[in-house]
Amino acid sequence: MLNYATVAAALGALTLAGCAAAPQASAPTSQAMAANATEPGRACFRVGGIRGQKIVDRNTVLFRTSVGPQDVFRVTMRNGCLNTATSDPLVLIPSGGSDTVCDRMDLDVRVASPIGSTPCLVQEVRKLNSAQIAALGPGERP
């Protein structure tokens, strides 16, 4: 005859063992960011590492980051939400519980104004190569 208390205890022990063996999720490390950066067309930066920005046009903003001395990322929007004529600040909200941005889904961009904020639809996040950075004019650098 089956002893239900024994079966319940055994199932509980198996459940706890399965939980202990499960990998723990953690924030991306610099090694993980470096690994992502080696993938073709993929590089990451931290929102907290942004050291300068330059709105190029209604769809494009450039960010200079602390990843390296010449690291510049271009963030392209779909909806022409940026305003080059005013100094309305950008509000950058990282997604996914980390301030690491590797993809368009990792960042929510808004333009703050006295009457609220305008959401921007991020289309692409791309790190510029050294030739692209060198091609920027003095007024275009972040």
C-alpha cells in the first residue's frame, strides 16, 4: 500500500533539487558585453555610461559612451520624435531590469517637454566604426 506522506516528501525533495540545479539569472557582466560586441553588427553600452549626446536630425541621436574613448552609438527612431530646434531633454529608460543596451528593445526613449513627453519608437541601435566617427563633422560629434 502506498504511503501518501512518503510520496509527498519525495516529490518535495525532487522539486527542491530541481530548483537548486536551475541556473541563476544575473545582470550582464563586462565579459558578456564583450561577447555581444564581437557578434557582427552587435555592440552594447550602459545608459549610465553615456557621456554626451547629439541630436543629428528628427530620427537620429548619437551617444558618446564610457566604454572606450572613441565609442559612439547611433540610435535611430521611426517616428521623427526628436526636435533639433529645442533643448527638450531626452528621457532614456532601459528595459529588462538592466541599464545595458544592445538592441532596440532594450531602450525606451522619450522627449520631455513642459506639457508631457513624446515617445520615440527605436528602430536601431548601432555602434559606429572608427571611419564613421572620423567622418562626423565637428558640430556632429556628441
